Amino acid sequence: MCNEYSQRGPYYHDPMPKPRRTGPPPDGQIFPLKKRKGVPYEFVLDALAPIAVETRTMFGCLAIYLADKIVLILRERKNGTADNGVWLATTGEHHESLRHEFPNMRSIQLFGKEETGWQVLPVDAPDFEQATLRACELIISRDPRIGKVPKSRRQSKKN
């Protein structure tokens, strides 16, 4: 017999419904959650607490912004560990004066250039924490040598 709705139409009821699992999943999680990495060098955020900073993930690292300027990137990776540490956003004109404050500061090696605007306070330097806390003090005092306004995506597409 043929009616308005075929056997598989909108009101079809399967006489043998599929068995459904009842109770919680075996591992106890209702929704599987991806584990998030902790904040690397969390003491940096504690040191910057007196000012309003914003954090964003960037390339598996944590970028720290003060208003419209990026000031630091916190990098702690398992591969390519040579550039692990705290990256300072600066420009070449400030490198010499910053080296007086941070003798172990160097250009990051990740980009393959001799000298880059990004400088790193390497995590394996003996004065890493002390230098990083000093960098935080400079950021809090709005030192113009640290921080730069990133190019917007629109500007980079025009070039």
C-alpha cells in the first residue's frame, strides 16, 4: 500500500532501534577535552599584574600585549629549544642599549637571520628570571624600547 509518506519518510519509526549506551562513558568524561598547556613562565604574568595586559596564543606560544603593542612572547617548546625563553618585541635601534640591561639577550635564531627585531632572554641563561623581571619592570614603566605595534593583516596584504 502506498501512502503520502514512503516507508522511510519523516514519520518512519524503526521497529528495531539501535541499542544506546546508558551511563557515563568508560573514561568518565562526558565530552572529551583537549588538555591545554599551562602558561609558560607564569611568574611573568604575576610581575605584569599591576598593568592591564592581554594574552593571546600565537604559534604555540603566549603573546602579551599592552594596549595596541605586543611586548613579549613566552616560548617553551619541546622542539627547537634554542629560542625558548621570553622574547622581547623591539627594534634594531634599541638593541645596544637593551644589551646593557640584558647581557645574555640575543636575536632569536628561529628566523635564520643574523639580527632580528625580536630578541630573546634565553631560559637557559643564568640570569633568566632576574632579566625577565627587569624586562617586566621596563614594560610597567612604559619604556619605549620594548613593544611594537604589529602590522595589521590588511596592511600586509596591500604590500
